[in-house]
Amino acid sequence: MSAAMAESGLVRQLTSTSDQKTALQFAFYNAVIFVLTGICLLGVYAVYRMLYMFLTPLMWAILVGTILFPLKRRITSGMNGWLTKLDDEDTPLIIGILLLPYNALTCVADLLLYYAVRREGVMVMCTYLLLKVLGYGTFVYCIGCLGEIYHCIDSFIIFFIKKWMLPIMVFYLAAYAGWIYVQDKEKINKKFARVLSIPVWIFMLSFIASFCGPLRVIVFVTMSAFLGLIAAGVISAEEEGEPVQSSEVRVETPGGASDGDSGRPHELSTSESVSSLGKALTGDFYIQAIFGLCVLLFAARHDAVMAVNAQAGISSLACSAWQMISAKADRFVHVTVAGSLRKFVKLLFTSDKLLMSKLHASLDVLSSVAVMAVLAFGLLFTLLFVGFQLHCEALHLAKLGSNVLAAQPDWLGFARNYTEDQLSQHDIDDYVEQAYRKGRLWLADNIRSWVDPKDPERAEQVEAQVMQLIDNVYKMWEERDSQKAESETTHAIAKGNWLSQLKSAELGALKRELTEVLQQNIDTVLNVARSVWSVVLMNVSLFGSFFISAAGVIIGFGLDIVNFLIEMIVFLTAVYYLLASSGEQWLPVKWISEALPKASNAGGDADSAFNVKHISAAIENSISGVFVLSAKMAVFYGLYTYFVHTLFDLNIVFLPSMLAALFAAIPVMAPYLVCAIGIFELYLVRGETAAAIVFFMLSAAPMAFADAAFYRQLRGSHPYVTGLAIIGGMYWLGLQGAIIGPIILCLLLVLFQVYAKFANA
């Protein structure tokens, strides 16, 4: 009975109207969702097929725009501030435009004067004077002095490790120890005793350094300097946990008790200073430092640059003179110029409020045009400059190589001596005879393959005709040589009077000789021509396919040029519209932010996984971080290579700098490897081995401090992983994969970070 009642209740529940309505609504909504999803996917596929040929330029426009957008935003803010300043000061727009160069020069002069009286200015001046004095000759002289010092220290070490020095030092040590133990411990002069122990220390350090072979001088100097700094108290030998008996102990309270925690603030300040120093030594600091060094080096090598300071002084003098004259000139203008004319000029200079308001409204467009102009002119100037410099330095490199070979170094002389006895001399007749024999054998082996293999008689006939033609040509060459030898005296006599000989020449005899030669060989020439024509007719399809392939290559090249022009137009247009449509936020990032779900509360939780600001900032940083990091490393290594090569007065500077910048942005090779050209010039051309070694050490020095500072800015990744992403991107997408590969890696890291944040939340 109970089972029947339960079954009837279940049947009523399943067949009720409300449950049927809910099930139908659920099924309907599912069907609508699937239909809408299918329509959306079809729409996405249709858009993809429609914009397939424009995807590459559009993607590059987004990437390049990501780099140009901060510049555009700065230009917009600068122009906005300038227009606002003109409006606040009631300055006409024309006057403001005319005063732009003067204001810029004044700002630069003020900035130079501001930094000149500070520590940075003193450091810059000292560096300039050092670079001015430290020319190439002085630099090489200093290197020579270091080499002499190195040689003296090496001789000093060798002197102390001689065999007869050991018993002397043992005897000296015994006498020194006896003198110490004879003296009273309280009355002994410790400073004098330590001075007397210096020979013992030198012997010990020399003995230890002798085990290092060629590096014994470096080891000896390092240990001596380290021990000297410890003895002078520069390097503290106390443990970190031991209390410091210094000025902190003597700082007491008025009651006489010392502050027990006085050492802690000192330790905290020390750690803070170390951390601040680590933060200060970033990639931006290294770029600014090497840029300043390059500018100072250029100014030191070109004295005309110092005229900029004179121009700044002249501009300041002209400004003060104008302020003195302008007050008195107002009265003169008021009396001389008519009132209507003054009103017209005033109206002309004050009726630009409407224009300024329009400029305020169109700042985004103007800044976008300015950025595009900077991009276009920068690329054009870079291409022209790079082409000119590469042409000049490639020619100089070729001349440098020829000069090295012409100088006949030892290895070239050895190669010449090794192969000189094995080479035999041949005159032109021997070479012609060898060519005749080799060519005749080659034709005999290959001429049958030109004719149809089913017709052997035709092949033999063609072979005989070609051989006869070759024999006749070689016979004519031999007869020509004999005739030339027989008539050499006659030609020598007739050389002075060639005009009379030409007038007295029998052209009829020459015509008869040419006719006889043609008649003797006309049958052979015609037979060879018929054979060649038959070969052409038999292989007409081959020639047709060749011409069709050549035409296809030409047409394909033309279509590639047209496609490149179309892609460039799409790229430039997309960059312009993206920049012009972006306000305070980059437009693609804004679209992504709008597509993401918003926070549930009104203010938005700062720690929410789907915080729009955090996600958009992470995407923007991941894209721009790779570009900015690559650009910074390229700029640093390019400037550093230019500085080092210019410091050594090398003739090839731009080519290594460009290669170093390229290898820094795309780490296929180490950037310091480009120093091979400079080492080649210093060692082989100038013969300066020590300068070449110092040059290599300076070229490889940035790997010890600069790379870590730059890659520290790339958060969430590692330089090795970034290098793998670059190489993998180039393997997948070609050269453009060097940029797209790290971007994909950074986007993947952003997704992991967002997921981790969501999981932790």
C-alpha cells in the first residue's frame, strides 16, 4: 500500500505542470546558447577569413603601438601643459610658437647650470677632463706602464722564489723570532716589529703565488692588496655578531647609561643603504651612465661641441638685453604706430582663443601624427645612416684585410714557404693546350647525351662535327701564333706608320682570305647549327617550363612587392587609428578590460582575482616589458661598444656597435664577441698585444654587472627561458618570432599569475 502511494506521488511530481515548464525552459535556453555560440564561432571564422591577409600587419601595429603609446601620452601631456600655460599667461599662440626654440634653449641652459654646481656636475667635468687627457696615445702609454709594472712584479716574485733565497729567509726568520723573544713584551715596538716582518710576508706570498703559473702576478697583487687593506683597517676582521666598539658605544644618555640599541639603527641604515644602492644600479642607470660617457667622449674628441655653452651664454645675454629695451620700446611704438594698426595687430595676436580650444580638443590626433612622423623620419634616417656607415666601414674592412695580407705576417710567410716549391709555372700556350684536351674529352663524353639515344648514327655524326670544329679552332690558334712570330719584325717596323700601312693594305686579299675560311668551315658550322636546332626542338617543353618558371618568379616578386606595400599601408593606418583613439589607456588594453568581468562590490576589491586594473596592467607590462627590456639592452650594448671602440681610436666603430645591439636584443650570440674586429685591428695591424687584451677585457666587462641589472626588470621569468623563447620563436615564425616568442611567454606567465591569485583568493 505504501509502495503504491509513493509511486503515485512520484508520477504526479514528474507529470506536474511546473516541472514540465522548468524542463522546457532549461532545454530551450540550452538550445539557444548552443545556437548563439555556433553563430558567434561562425562570425569569428568569417572575420578571420576576411582579415586573414591583414592579420600580420594588424598584430605588428598593436605591438608597435604598445611601444609608441607611452611616447604619445607624454607628448599629449606636454602639449596640453604648454597650451594651458599659454592660456594662463594670456600669451598669443604665434608668440608661443616663435618662442619655443628660445624656451627650449633656456631650459637646457638652466638644467646644465643646475647640475653644474652639484656633485654630478663635478663628476661630469672630471670625467670630461680625464677623457680629454686620456687619448689613444696616452692610453696605450698607460697600458705599457702597466705592462712594465707587471714585468717588474714578476721579476720580483721570481727573485724571491729562487733556491738560494730559502736558507736566507729561514736564517732571517730565526733571527727575527729570536729578537722578538729577547725583547720585553710590554716594551717592544710593535710597529717596528711588523715592519721587520714584511720580508717574511713577501716571501710567503711569492711562494704561494708561484703555484699559479702565468697568473702569479695577479694572485700576488690581490693577496697583497687584501692583506694591506685588512692591516689598514679598511676591511674589518670582526664577526658580524660581535658588538662594534666604535662611536656607538661612546654615545651615552645624560644619566651615563649607553644606548643598548645604538648598533641596531646603524645595521638597519647599512642594510637600507646597500638595498638602495642595489636598486639604484638598474639598467636605466647604466644606460644613462654610458650615454653620458659617449657624449663626453665625443665632446672630448670634437672641441666644436663646447660652443654650445657659448650659445647658451649668448642667448641669456640677449634675453637680458631684450628685457631692458622692451620697456622703453612700448612708448616709441605707441607714438609712432597708428591706433587702428595697433588694434589690428592686437586682434591678430589675440584672436587665437578658438584655435587654442580646437588644439585642446585634437591633442590626441596631433600627438599621434607627431609620433608617426618621428617613427617615419627616424626609420628613414636610420636606414640612410646605417647604409652609409656600413658601406664606408665595409670598404675599410676590405682595405684592412688587404693591408694585413700585404704586410706579409709570419703565418702568411710560413704558408708561402710551405707551398712555394710545389707550384709550377705555365705559360698561356700550356694552359690553352690543357683546356683544349680537357674540353675535347668532356665533349666526347657528354655530347651523345644531347641527342636522342634512339638515333646513334646522328649522335656519332654530331660528335664528329663538333670535334672537327674544335680541332679547326685550335689549329687556327696555333697558326696564328706562328704567323705572329714570323711577322713580329714586320709589325715592329710598321708600328710607327700605321696610317700609311692601312692605306696601302690590300682589302681584296683580306676579303678573299675570309671567304676561303668561311667556305672551308661552312659545312661544319651548318651541321652543328642543325644539330643544335634539333636538340632545341626535342627539348622545347623543357625550355618552355624554364621560361614559365622564370616568368612566375618575376610575377611572384612583383606580387610580393604589392603585398608588402598593402601591408605597410594597413600597418601605418592601424597604428595611427589605435594611437588617435587611445586616451589615457591603450585601446586594446581598454577593450580587454571592458570584456573582463567587473568586481561585485562598488569600489572593486584590490585583491580580487578579476580586478580589471590589475589584469590590464599585467598584460600591458608583459607586452611592453619585453620590448622595453630588449630596447634597453640594445641601446646599452650599442653605446658601450661605441664608447670602447672610440676610446681605442679604432677605424671600424659603427658595424660592431650595430652587431652588439642586435645580439643584445636577440641573444643568439654574446654581444662582446663583436670585439673580434677590434682585436684584429689592434693585434694584427698595429701589433699592440697588451692593448688588444685590455680591449677584450673591457668589451666583456658588462656581463659581470649589466646583464643581471637588466634581466632583474623582467619579472616572472629568467634570461635563459627568455633566450629559449626567442630562439624558439625564430624557429617557428622566422625573424619576427624573436619578438613574438617572449611576448607569448610573458602572456602565459600573466595567465599563471592571474590563476594563482584567483586560487589564493
